[in-house]
Amino acid sequence: MDPEKIINGISKELQTALKDMAKAKTPEEKLKYSEIVKNLCDSLGVFLSLMSEVVPYDDDEDSIPF
């Protein structure tokens, strides 16, 4: 699967969960959404860490010539 699609998918789910958490009325609902947000953030962090190990960043490729 395309890494960009994965990042975008997790980000969209995170945005949705944050909006739903803002609308939550009871402490139980807020707890549920806070756990969802935490899990999504953890998943995104794990994915980004994995990507940084798999795809090395090349400084020369992105440099601006003078």
C-alpha cells in the first residue's frame, strides 16, 4: 500500500475523532474518544518511525544550488 495513502487515512481518522471528541457530552464519551486519538497518534508515530528507517533521507537531493 502507498505510504502517502496510509498517512492521509490515519490523519483523516484523527481529525474525525478530534471533532467527535469536541462534541462529546459525557466523561465516558470523552474518554472513549481520547483513547481513539491516542491510539491513532501512536499508530501514526510507529508508521513514521518505520518509514524513516526504511526510506533514508538524502540531503543532497533536496538542496538548493547556489
